[in-house]
Amino acid sequence: MDKKNRKAIIAGNWKMNKTATEAKALIGELIPAVKGAGCEVVICTPFTDLATAVALCKGTNIHVGAENVHFEDHGAFTGEISAAMLVDLGVEYVIVGHSERRQYFAETNETVNKRALAALNAGLKVIICVGESLEQREEGVTEELVRMQTKIALKDVTKEQMKNVVIAYEPIWAIGTGKTATSEQAEEVCGQIRKVIGEVYGADTAKATTVQYGGSMNAKNCDELLGKADVDGGLIGGASLKAPDFAVIVNAATKG
Ligand code: PGA
């Protein structure tokens, strides 16, 4: 019931893939493939592809996102990109706190929070990623960990700004491994995330917030995952680089 009232979002996370020339070809395939989507379709691309993506997706139902953003407005931060730079380019979404950023680029819950705030204050929509490692799951701390990641990421985010927040539950052990969480595991943790949001912002915000699952979601397993009551879409890595596969997932969300 509540699920129908929430926005289902299928977002591609291209990671460090596709030159601008290759992006042009992939988007050319994606536009007709997802044209009839009944869910929100987003592609998050490397910074170097954003201008191309924004230009090509203009007037289509595909929204464009970045994969990271710095928390300062401007200044001596060589190699970084600010929220204002993304907004000026016509970018609408940004992924914050992906586990690869946490793992390889020293991202912490606190910096995730700073990035989310900077992006939201600039008017961007954020996809905040949370999720446990295999070791943490085996130690039985998934719920505690995901609760903490979610709470800290949302520190100082207002109830009004929650309209622009998407949470993506991405178990690290399922990312790029071909090992998907079962639909029950995905549903359980997405439900726990919604519960935390309810504790902080109230039941209405919890009911309205899009919570995605990510981690080896593909054309074969998407129906089952997206059919779950608390799973409002997906953050798709590998399968977002193939237009036909991505379209199957988009259509599954449209049905779910
Ligand atoms: P995957 O990546 O679909 O390739 O597992 C998901 C993600 O990292 O967002």
C-alpha cells in the first residue's frame, strides 16, 4: 500500500566505466530502451561523462547523477568537484557514501554526512549508500551498523530535505560479486532503514522515503527483489552498463 505511494527509482552506477565517447553510445541505446518507464530512471556517471549525459538526456525521462561530491563550496581541494559545479551542469542526483568510497578513499560516516548536507543544500537529490561487510553480517551486527550509518549520514538533514533523500542498502559482500542478498535479507534491512527514518523524522517521512537495494541486481533477480514491500528500486552497477539488462530492471520496477 505505502509502496505504491513512494517513488520507485532505478539508478545506474557506472562507477569508473565509459569514456565520454562510450557514454554517448550507451545513452543512445538507453533512451529508447527505458522510454516507457513507470519509475524514475537515473544514470550516475563519472564526472567526465556528465556534460554529455545531461545534453543527451535533456527532454527524455532519464535523470543524470554524479557518483560523488565534495562538501566544501570551492577552494584549494585539488581534484574535487563541488555541489554547485554539478548543479550548474544540470546534474540532478549524486551518490554519496558508496562502499567503494568508504573502502578505498577513506570515506567515513561523518564525511558522508558532510557531503550529503552540501549536496542537499545546493538542491541536489542524494542517494546515500549504507551496508555491511560479510564479516559484520556474520558477527550479527548488520542492523546496528546500518542504523548507525543511516543516522549519522542524516545528521542535520531536515524533514523537508528528506524529500530529496534516497537511501540505498548495499551489502558490501553483494557488490560486484554476483552474490545477491536474498529478497528476504534485502527486505529485512530496507525495513530496518525505514524504521530508523521513522524514529528520527516520523512515520510520514518513513513511509514516503525511497529505499533501494543494490548489489548484483540484474535482469534475472530484479523481479523478486523489487517485489518486496520495502524495496523501492535499485542501485545497479554492472547491469547498468548494458542497455537491454538495465531496461529489464527498469520495467520490473515499473511493475513492482
Ligand atoms: P553491482 O554494483 O550491481 O555491480 O553489484 C552495485 C553498486 O555498487 O552500486
